[in-house]
Amino acid sequence: MTRRCTSIDSAQGPTVVIDGRECILFCSNNYLNLANHPAIRQAAIQSVEKYGWGSAASRLISGTMRPHVEAENAWAEFFGKESALLFGSGWGANQSVLTTLPGKGDIVLMDRMDHASIIDAVKDSQASFHTYRRDNLDRLEHFLANPLYRCKYIVTESVFSMDGDTADLKTLVELKNKYNAILIVDEAHSVGCMGNRGAGLAEELGLLDQIDMVIAPLGKGPACGGAIVAAPKVATDYLVNKARPFIFTTAPSPVLADVSLAALNLIWNESHRRICLKQNADTLRKQLADSGLNIGQSTTHIIPVIIGSAAQSVQAAQQLKQQGYYLTAIRPPTVPAGTERLRISVQSDHTPTQIQGLCRALAEILSPENKK
Ligand SMILES: Cc1ncc(COP(=O)(O)O)c(C=O)c1O
């Protein structure tokens, strides 16, 4: 079935307007409801009044503006790293890091469910690569133990975007220390949402200082777009000089940089959003599991309902839309064949009634009698 984009005619929030009708949104990554937060709007307005919109050049020409520098300093400090670089997207950040740092004679080891931006970037690099399953780290260790490789990289997401489970960062840190490897963690779905200050899963586990490089796409929890790479200065200096997707592209808007600072401020100061998100996620997972639905291994605010058929997943999404709930069916190649699903992502501002309503609708639509 051909895919097409659905247009949303309102600001992003727990509800949105589609085709003139209000729907309860359960598939956005606006986990903390910052996308339309008054402080974010205000930061954007103030920034545009001071700097206009465009950066009008690449970073190494005349595109580096005060907000870029301030954002990079603040995010570096937040992640406890020496240095940070701001990119226009998470895709660009992963392209930059993974096509530039690993080279000939190196090996990159990736979780087999890592995001496409990681996998494609590693394939575009000069390094050898292998994938491993996160429920069998022996294969990872097997490659790490091979003395032939010059430099070994482990690249993982922290919260997996389609399954909502988490990487075993503790074991990955032990292995990277044992085999002198470099550990890169993409915290796309945990920045703002996990950890005492909202720095992500590594912070939650007390391991942030053990992660060599944090990739933090900012389009999800922080909801402003762009991405941060936080790393030792020697690595960011190398990227500035060698990473083609950093060098040969127009710098992100200074407004994006300023808005990312406002989001960082909210992540610090509005920790109740993390608490509400966790409560909502726990409630939703429990209600779905109690209804007998297959939510895989999810332990977070991303909750798959695994159906195992593309046609049935699409049909379920259509039926939910008729009832006023908007979420999308996820099919191959995004997930392996046989694990087609609805991917639910919950927000901090969803109400108990909205959550309960979705669970009831899903249980009814996916009940065995209904599928006959
Ligand atoms: C784990 C992960 N990394 C990177 C990206 C790409 O980030 P962006 O949307 O900013 O390009 C995504 C986006 O879905 C993601 O889930």
C-alpha cells in the first residue's frame, strides 16, 4: 500500500486537528509537550526579532552566530562533555559522526534495531561493520575480541524507537572498557524524558561519564529539531574539519539554536513533565497488557502493539481514526516482517480519560471476535 503524509492543521499537542476534526494524538514524539510551550514560542519570537531567520552560510564561512555558540556550550555542560556541536537534524548528526570518525581498518558494531540514520551512515563509512542483537551480547563481544581492528566503535540507541525497550548500557560500558572501544549512544528518545536532570538513559543509570559520545536529536522530547553531538573536544574539532555533512551545508537557523536553549531550560526546570510522562506510560502499558495485547518488551513511553500483519495494522489505525484517535501503522522496512504494529507514543499532557479511551478502543478493535 502506498504511503502518504497526513496534514495536521493545528499546533502539536495531545490533540490535533486533522481534516477539520479534533483527534487525540498518540503517535508524535512530543513526549514532554514542549512543541507549543509558551516559553518556546516566546524564545522563537525574541530570537527572530534579534537575528531574523536565516544563517545564510555554512558554519565555517559566516553561518556561525552567537546562538549556535551559546547552545553548544550549554548542551556540552548539560551532558558533562568537553564540547558540543549543533546540527540541523539527528540524521545529519549521525551522518557526520559515523561517516567521519570510523575509518579503514576500524569496525563499527551496531544494534540490529538501530535507527536507519545510524545504519545508513555506518554503511557509508570506510569502516567494517556488524550488527548484534541486544539480547545476545556474546556476538558483540566476539567482534570486540578480534585484535585485527585498529579502532572499535559500539553504536546504540538508548531507547529503541520502535520497541520502546532500552539498551543494556551497563554491559556495553563494561565491554567497551574491557576491549578499549568507543561507545556512542543516540539518546533521541530519552533526552528530556529520562535521568534526574533529563539528560537521558545514561544519566538515569549513572553512566553518563562513561559514554564517549552522546548524539542527542532534539526533535522529540525537546521538540525543537536539530541535534547535538556532545563529545571530547578533539572529536568535535575533527568533525568541524572533516565531516562533510557539517562543512558543506547551511548552518541551522539561529532561532533553532535559541529555541534549543529554551527547551534545555524547561527540561531543567519543569521536571514534573518527566514524572507525568512516566506515570502516563506506566498506566498505558499496564492497561494494554491487562487487555491481553502484545506490547513486546517496552518499558518506556514508546509502546508497540504488535499485530504481525501489515493489512490488519493499517485497518486498526483506520478504525481508531474513525473513533478520534490518531496513530499510525508501522510496517517493513521500518520493522521486521511479522512484527507489523501500531506504535503508541504517550505524552506528559495526555489525560487519564484519553489513555483509558485509547485502551478500550484498541482492545475492542483487536479482540479476536472483531478480527474474524
Ligand atoms: C534514534 C534516532 N536517531 C536519529 C533520528 C533522526 O533525527 P532527526 O529526526 O532529527 O533527523 C531519529 C528520528 O526518528 C531517531 O529515532
